[in-house]
Amino acid sequence: MYSVEVEEKEKLPSGWIFEVTVLDGDESTNHEVELTSSDYEELTDNQVAPELLVEKCFEFLLARQEKENLLPEFNVTEIKLYFPEFDEVISEMLVEM
């Protein structure tokens, strides 16, 4: 089972950059993730913290691929390029909280 740690690295005028560590036993991967303010608002309607959205994005991704296959750097917008169901599923994940 994976553990995901999300830490805000930088606040930008356009959003945030987060440092994300995915832990799996003794192994880990590190990722830099950009979240724009517009994506944040569209996906959450400002109802959850940006860090929580990023954590849920990783739960979504890890349900579909191994941590080693996650890109080291990406923008949340890119997820839906690979997984068209992303917007719908992430909204459901956030509602279930």
C-alpha cells in the first residue's frame, strides 16, 4: 500500500508547485506537481485544500499505474490527457470524503 506525502514547495501567481513523495515500504519516488488556480477551482470549487487535491490525484494515478511509471514532473492538467475519466473520478473521490 502506498503512502503519499504532499508538501507545498512554492506559491505562484498562477497556482502552486508541490513536492510529492510516494512511499512504498522502503522505496520511494519524488515528483514535482504544478496545480494552477484555474484547475483547482474547476476541480474542487474551492471546497478542499490544494494539497488534498494533489493527494487525491496521486491516489487516482496509483490506482492505474505503478509509482515508478509516474512522471517526475507534471501539471495536474496533464492527467486528463492520459486518463479522460480523470475529472469525473476525481470529483467523485472528493465528494466521498
